[in-house]
Amino acid sequence: MGKFKEKCYLWEIYIRIMHDILLKNITCNGLQKDIFIDGDRIGIIADTGTRKEEAVETVDCTGRAAMPGFVNMHTHAAMSLMRGVGEDTAFHQWLANVWEIEENLDEEFIYWGTKVACLEMIKTGTTTFNDHYWFPLVGHRAAVEMGVRPVSSYVVINKMTDSENEIEKARCWKMYDISREWPENLRFSMAFHAPYSVSEPMMIWAAEFARAHGLPLHIHLSETRKEVEDCMAAHGGMSPVEYLESIGVLGPNLIAAHTLWLSDKDVEILGRHKVTCVHNINSNLKLSSGYHFLYKELIEAGCKVCIGTDGCASSNNLDMLEAMKTSAMMQKGWRFDPTVCPLNEIVEMATVNGAVALGLDTGLLQEGKLADIQIIDTTGYNFLSPGSFLANYVYSAHSDCIESLISNGKFVMRNRRVEGEDEILREARKVLNRIRIK
């Protein structure tokens, strides 16, 4: 552990060698194009062969299509080493089991767990993820080393005990000060766990800290029916949404994961405050929390809606393409309306909506945007249908159609191979053998 701790605590700026890349003959937004990547940005998108930009590397992308990198708006990355924990149990029993496990986690677990998560996210097309977990500087470093973009949160959770509030505040300030040295395309986020696990003074402090420093505030909200019923019993009939509004937590910087159990009044309040709501369909289904996510109502009220996978302890994977398909089909199914959540909207939920909520200049294939690009192999059987590319991509294909991935202008996966993946899996097995999660 000595060498590992030295690696984690000696903070340094990572400078990766960037060079210009030309993606030739690639389908972009339905048209055959050349994409010239200038450093970490999309420089030029032009008709194939019409421009002669000089590039250090030219890649022939015939038979390939470009898509923006996914923005996973809610996950707990290092839980990648906790798959299968508490299977076939309801949410509150599952959570108690997770909290017991988390008492024994350390920096090494977070480091390699985050590396495993990044490996999976790269393989499934994610270039940005909004993380909500412990030892955030360790997780942040692991993600940066992998070449993807973490939005790293300091997470407050005091389980309703205020005895260590000042220690929590000091730790948060320290991380915030460190984050001010990060490049502009890496963001720090404030977070607290949930209204049922954090005392009112600390929720108010976290909200005020985020607002004062222009930070997103990332929380869990109205995930289960029990959470809503318990809140109403404790706070004079107020739902979690009403309660957080009463103490000044809601605002356009709030990123609220789940927002599953909502009244009409809750929807109106969230819309009025321009809250970003994150749908985590696979986690909600697997933990039997519910499925009536009010996507259409939240959009109409004024909320921005995004997609997250949640952590692997509940959803078991970080595959955004799978989450997109399930989200769209569940909306159509429970509403008996096939027009709800059309293809363009489900793609926006997984890409640009999250980028906007996080204040990041990505999520679209446009000149000047950060170069976060999936390269999709369209030569396989999933894309034979005469249907649209998006229909085949979302409903027919699986994430193994993502042949290569560019994040921040650099290849982090080529031909389904990620640098260092064998070492990551080897070291992760060592951690699991030591901690022995059951």
C-alpha cells in the first residue's frame, strides 16, 4: 500500500501528448464527411475530400459512423467491484448492505474500482461521467489517467449526525482548492447523498457552497416510495421535493438522480427551479423502486432530463446504450404511446443534455466542440436494416459496435482494445481477494 498511497497523494498535472487526427470518410449526422480534430477540439467537419488539412494521423473510417461520446449523468464508479451485491433485495435492504461494505473500502479499492469502471465506460462509449462516490481525488486521478472526463464530487453524508460537520467542510474546501488547478474541461461538483441521510444544516451548507462557487450540486432525490412517505411523516406532510425547496436547496445547478416518485406539485416545483433530473431506469427496475418516470411531464414543466446508469452494485453495468434502449421502451410501454421519447430525444438525454447541465462544451458533433467521438462499425448485421442509423444504433445494436473511442481529442480505445486493460483486471482481482466482498 505504501507505493500506492504515494502515487495517490502526490498530485500532479497530467499532460498527454496530443496530435491532430483526420477521420476520413466517416458518416456524421447522416452525411459522409471528413472530421479534422485539432488538439482537443473538433476543428473542421467538411464534405469528404473537399479539404486538405494536414494531420499527424489519418484514419480511414469507411463503413463507420460518428456519434458523440456519452455523458453518464449519475454513477458511483468504484462500485464496479461490487457487482452482484445484494441481489434480489429491495432498495433499503440493499442500501444497508452497501453501507456495511463501504465501511471497509480504502483508496486502493477506489483507484482500481474506478479504473475498471472507466475501462467499461470506454468500451461502451462514455467519455464523461458524473461521479458520486468516496475518496473523490483518488477516483478523479484514476479516471484522468484513463483519458476520460470525470466530474468529481465531494459527497456529504453524515447519517443525520452533526458531530463531524466542520471536518466535512474542511475536507470539501481542500478538494475545491485542489480542483481550481484542474484544466477547464474537468469539473468539480458539490454533492450530498440524500435528504434521508444528511442533516438539514449540512444540506443547506452544501447547497450554499455550490451556489457560491458556481458548482453543480449532485444528489439522490425521491428514489423510492418509502423515502417519500418517511419524509412526509417527518416534515409535516412535505415530500422530499417540497422539503428541499423549503430549505433553499433547489435551483438550476441541482442534478437530482432518480426523481421517480413525484406528485404533480413536485413536477411543477422541479420545473420552476429548472432542476436537471437523471433517469436511472435499470437501477430503478432491478431494485424494484419503480418505473413511472415522468419524462414527458418533467420536460414540459421546464426540467432538463438526462440518463445515468447508477452504480454497478445496483444496475450491474455502465452501458449507456442499454440504458437508452430500456428508458425509451419503458416510457412507450407504461404510457401505451409509441411516440413518447423518440430517437433524437433519447440521444440528447445521453449526450448533450448532460453536457449542458455540467457546463461542458461537448455532447454534439459540431466544429469547436470538445472532440469526444464514438466511431461506430456499421458493417455488421445490426445495421443491415433499411431503417435509420439511429434506430439501428439504439434498438438493434449493442455497445460492441463501438469500434474506437476518442476522448478529449485522443484515442482511448482502438479496435476494441484499451491500453492497460489486462493490468487493470489483474489488480482489481487482487483488491477483491483482499477485501472479499460478499
